Amino acid sequence: MFAKSTYQKRRSQLMKSMGSGVLLFLGNDEQGMNYADNTYAFRQDSSFLYFFGSDYAGLAAIIDVDENREIIFGDELTIDDIVWTGPQPTIHEKSQLVGIEETLPMKELKAYLDKASAKGQQIHFLPPYRAAHQIWLQDLLGIRPAEQAAKASLPFCKAIINQRNHKSAEEIEQIEWSVDLSVEMHKTAMRTVRPGIMESVVAAAIEEVAYRECCSVSFPTIATINGQTLHNHIHDGILQDGRMFLLDAGAENRMHYAGDLTSTMPVGDDFTPRQKDIYNINVAMFRAATDAIRPGITYLDVHKKSALAMVNGMKELGLMKGDAQAAVEEGAHALFFVHGLGHMMGLDVHDMENLGEINVGYLDGEKKDPRFGYKSLRLARPLEPGFCFTVEPGIYFIPQLIDMWRAEGRFKDFINYDLVESYKDFGGIRNEMDWLVTENGARRLGNKIKPLTIEEVLEVKNSNK
């Protein structure tokens, strides 16, 4: 938990941004896996954490801007609870740590909201992402679940986004701690990967690194020899010499700030010549992106610079042809680079996307480009100092996509389909690191450096031999 003054300043800034109304925050509760008492690991709502800091289940809060009141609602533990959880501070004691003196039992929340509504106050709530919150909102405000997303407060969402998008020095310190631990996870994978083991062995080894530090993973680990599948969480494949292994994984620290890195490495002692060619193009994509990052440039333009580096490299191999800039503008690159270059990160690994991906990653009034590849850009807006985000270019050979585009005759002036056919068994490559925009440019987050180049990856991979 940060100092009391941090949370007080955050709430004060939010009140000024909103100007009036009642701001409703629903904390998360325990969630049963297969029965009520066998729960998933508890994770507090990130906006609740940001403004109220209390990492406990069973809480809600309001900021009444008109009355200048801040209240946390919740019920104290009974002896029946304490025998399972052990003693804990009271809700009032927890609330005082973040500068809130007023606490009320949870049953008082609906009465407070009813009274505020009767006085004509606007009640602002955030889009619910859990079914339990949908039911709770229906009980509190009488809004059916099907109507809640549309009736959620857009000004409230944008006010929070405008605050949380700009990371403070103390937040950056937390993110960098998580990034450094994430680097250790990836180095562990490089030393663990070898022919004959299951993907799950690598996943277990890297997650142990996080759990040893009383941390967790910031999202379900992607650990696979099938890198052409963007999100592969099964981990039941057998590692084979001649294949590549893709790891997309990060640590979430005890303050719940995230790291998010991706590495691609050979299963055996070295990449094949063909793998080296594509891997080096991916490194060129990464460097084209990071060299361009600065305040004011749109992340859409950074994405295009990365895509252009890929097209130029693919042309040298004969996989693409024609005018490289035109290929990017028309979207031909998306046969291989199918997703966006990156996303905001912080308290959430995809920061605040529960408040609306387009609200976080685009300016007001902007719409996503609906074309394949471009429509997957989570971040396209101009970059500002304090933004923390990922840079994760990828190159994938997806057989079903290749077959579909070829059958439809797409981009024949830019893609050499005959040669692409011979790469259908290649898989995929992705490299990812986390970046911060500064006043004058940008820098990589973290004090430890994740291996990027072929030489760096092989040095770590073969260090235990």
C-alpha cells in the first residue's frame, strides 16, 4: 500500500474531474471454482485498489462529490469467519490507512444510493465485468444487466482513465519491480527449455519464480511450441528439436502491478538458418518501434513503422514484394503481423480495458480501423509522458489464414504465396518488452534486461551446459 496521501490526492483529483454526482465503486468478492467455499485466488478490482487501496473482499465505496463525503461500506468479520481467515484489522482501521474515516455496514449502501437518487444526484458507475457485479448493480440501482454497459458512466470511465494512464514515480517503481521479476522468469525458461519435455515443465518453472517472491502471474501463462496460436494456455505439447518455444508471461507483485514480456527461443541448442532469418526481422521490428517512441507520436504510427520493417525484411527473403509502404497502408502485412503492437499496462496487464478498450487506447471520437490486423490495435492514440505500455511485434505463419487469403486472392501484388506455402510449418515469433514515455523520449522499464537478440538468447540458454 502506498502512503495515505497518495490515495487522498487521487480521490481529490477525481472529484475535481467529475465535478458533481455520486461515484460508485464495487469491490470484488470471492469467487467459487466449483462450490462456494473453494475459491479462486482473490483479486481486487483495480480501480478500487487505485483509489481506496484496500485489498480485501466484500467492500464497496462511494465518493459523494456534492457532499464531499468518502465512505467505505463493508461488514466486519464474525468469529465464524475469523476461525478460517485469522484476525484482521477492522474495516475502519483499514480505511484509515488511506485517509477515509467514514465506514458503514454494507446494508447501508442501497439506502445511501436511494437517498442520493431521490435528491436528483447522478449516480456514476463503471461497466461491470463480473456477473456478480451485474446482479449487485440491479439490486442497488434497478438496472437490468443487459442495460448496464450502455448506462455505465462514460465521463466516470474517462476521468479514471485520464488519471491512471499517467503513472506516478511510485507506480513506475512498482511496475519496474514486476518487470525485473518477469525477466528472471524468462531467463529461467531459456535455461529450462530442451527437447523431450512438456510445455508444462517450462510453465511450472517460470511460475515458481513468481510464487517464490510471494507474487503471482499477471495473466495466464502462454508457453508453447505452437507460437502461431496467439493465446495457447494448454501446455501439453512435447518440445522437439528444431522447433521454437514461445513464452508470453509476466509477474504481478503484491501491490498488483504487472510485468508483461514475451520471448522466443529454440528448443535445441540453436535456431535453424530459416528461423534466424525470421527472428532477425522480428528484432528489426522491435527496434524500429522503440526508436520511434516519443511524446506526441501516435502508437498507430509506431505500429506502422514496425510493420514496415517487417515488410522490408520479408521482401529480402522473397516472402513479400512490391512497394513496402503501400503494403503496410493497404494491410498486406497483417498476413504475418496479425495483432497490434502493444497495450497500456499498470495495475492491469491490459490496463483499464474493462473501462473500454477504445476509451483507453484511442482519442475521443476516434474509431478503430475495421481491417484485419488493424482492428486488433488496442493502442493507437498519441503517446504522452507517463504512459506505460508493451512493445510486442510478432511474425506468424498461420496455415488457415494463409489458405483463406490465397483462396480469396488477397494482396497478390504484395505476397509471394508460393514461397509462403513452404513456411506453413514454421510457427510464430514474438518478442515483447515494457516501455515508459518520458518528457523527452522513452526508456525501457526495468533494471534487468530480457535477452532479445539471437546471441543474447543463446548465451542464457546454453549457460547451464
